[in-house]
Amino acid sequence: MTAVAAFVPPPSHASLVSKYDGRAPRYTSYPTAVQFTPDVDAATYRGWLAELPADEAVSVYVHVPFCARLCWYCGCNTRVVNSHGPVADYVTYLQSELVLLGAALPSRLPASAVHLGGGTPNMLSVDELGVLFGALGEVFRLTPDIEVAAEIDPPGLTREWVFAAAGHGLNRASLGVQNLSPQVQAAVNRQGSLEEVARCVGWLREAGVGSINLDLMYGLPHQTVSNTLETIDQLLSLRPERLALFGYAHVPWMKSHQQLIDESVLPGATERLDQSEAAAERLIAEGYVRIGLDHFALPTDELALAQAQGRLRRNFQGYTTDAARTLLGVGASAIGSLPQGFVQNIAQELGWRSALTAGDLPIARGAPLTQDDRFRAEIIERLMCDLSADLAGICARHGRALADLSGDLARLEPLERDGLVAFDGERLTVIGDGRLVVRSVCAAFDSYFTAQEGRHSKTL
């Protein structure tokens, strides 16, 4: 491991927090889910599906909303189950949804990516994995070079599951670690050890999974710069291809179980920023490339290559190399993205199951895309991915004039004065500490955005 100096928080952090610690979307889509309405329903979705090109590859996201334990920081749509019955039943309903989806598609479309998210996808049994991939194969032509990814909770993983998943094409895995400090873990009801993570990584390597990501967090109760760096230093011994470093979003009014967290031991905004930047500094010193806002990858990893080549994308799973224009979501609360707009399934399992029992696609809401949405979505995605956007080029592609953005650019003047962004008349670039507030930069181009308390997570 490279010898590195102790992290010294720069004075600019306190200044940044005092001026820019507001709220903004994470911009995994534009428009964001806040703009989804029930006006987009199952009939709308069927119409959009029928219009998909018959030879264009799509991606598929499968949501598995179950966990064996309740992590108090969690913001996902999931629930704890103490027996396997609900999981087995859920797989049966997933089959039903895939049948309905297949009937609405114009043909058996090629699928270039399948992402299993949750919750805890490794709660599916080996046999249920086989059933799920069998159903996916009935509806889609799984391409030879397909990317199959799964989110994994280390305590529940077995070697048998890893090899079964690899047999279905698993080639990318993301393991939730968050922090290895026993004090932090106790404060969020999540226990785990380096040995446990190392064992899982070993199985994945043995099975030929070529890209392994470890999910970490900052801003958790009792978390400090010191235990953040200790966690990273331990995990670097495993040399994962990728790491993601997410800021904890404390939203107990939205996620009631977060009320179990003692707010008095949550780090403040400046402390959070120090943790994230200390982690970034350490990872860069160890040879990782910083990807966008919160990802890191080895220079040879496809994510780093995509960023270098200007083809990095962002979707509901975060930063991705997935180039498909269409992402079809399956399972309770799953979100889909189509050329025509966004759709989201019913979040509650009971309602989701009821719709499927009635023979209908379980759509709860969505948002059609306007021409202006597509225009602004490209600007926001490039800023989130590249920290730079060729505004003149984007305007030309969408038949717009650069003057149309005058109001948006005016909102960025304070950030320009503070050395966080630069605009040369055609290209907007996020510079210096601007990376840390890139979501606020994007919000300047969001025609729907209002900084209402509670609707979005803190930017810092």
C-alpha cells in the first residue's frame, strides 16, 4: 500500500458548507421521480413498449425487496422477512410480470444487461435464480456479451449461490460494506467484518466475476475521518475494481426506521465533507480514478475507460457503462426508462401483486418526456458524468439557442465567482471544489426544481 500523509481538511470545506449545503436531487434521472404522476399508467406503458425498435437491445432491472435484517440507514424499498415463503411467492409474481411484459413488447428483444437490485437479491435461492433467468430468457434474447450484475449482502452469501449466479452470466457484483467500525455498525444495526467480505470476494473471483464493487458510506452515526480511512485501508487489501462512496441521507420523515438512529451522534456537514474527501484522497493515492460524484475505479475498469472516452452514463443504479436507451424495470417499485418517458411500478407488494393477479402491468406512475426534458437531461447527465457540458453542442443537437440558457447560467454566477464553475461562452466546466456541489450545478438547469425541505437529500 502506498504511504500517504494524514488528511488535513482544507479551510475551503467550512466555507463551502456555509454557502452551499442545500438540498438537490441525485439526478439518476431527469425529470426526477418527484415529477412522476399517476397520469402515466399501464395503458401508457403498453403503448410505449409497442413502439420500441424490434432489433434494439434493452436493459432489465429486477427489484428484490427483501432483507434478512433491517439496516437503520437504509433508504431502499425493502422489508425484513424471517421465512423464505414471501420470497418464493415473489418469484412467482415476477414470472407473471415478465409474461405480461413479453406480451406487450413488439418482439423478443435482445437484452444486453440484467441488474438484480434490492433489498438483497442473494436471498433468492439457487433454484429461484434458475426460474428467474429462465423467465427472462423466454421474454428476451440474452446477448452473448450480456452484463449481469447483482447487489449482494455479504452475510447471506454462499459459494453455491455465487457459482449458480455465475452460471447465469454474473460478471459484476456489488457488495454492501458501508463501514467496518464496530461502533458505527452498532449504531445502524449492521454487523460485518473484513474477513466476511474477503470470503465473498474470494468466491466471486473464483467464479470468474471480473468486476467487483464495494459500497461504502460517509456521514453515518459515530463515523469519523479516522474510521472511514481505516475501513478503506482494510478493503484496499482486496483490490476491488470499483468502490462507491455514498453520503448517508437522513430522512426519518420519509423512512421511519431512521428514527432509530441517534441524531446527536451524526456528523455535521463539514465533518461529512471531510470524510468523503479524505476517502477520495486515499483512493486516488492508491491508483483509483475518481468517477463523477461518488464512484472510484481502477484505470483498467470499464467504468474508468467509459469516463475517459466520454461515454459514461447515469441511471437509477448510479454511474454505468450501459448504453441501452431502454431500461425495463420488473418487480415492486422498479423504475423503467424508455425513449418516451419514465414508468414506476407500484411500490407496495400487495398492490403490485393485485395488479398482476388482475392481468395488468403494475404501473403506478411515471413521466412522459418533452423535448425540453430531453434537452436538459443531456446537460445534466454530462455534468454529472463528465463535470463538463458542451452547451453549444447540446443546444445545436436539440435545435435550441444558447441564449435559451441565459437564466440557468445566471443562477450559476455565484458559483462562478467562487471558483466552482467556469463558462467560456460555449462549454460549462465544474472546477475545483465544484465537484462536491455538482448536484447544485445541475439543479440550475432543472426547470422543475424547488429547494423544498425534505424532498431531496443534502448536497454535502
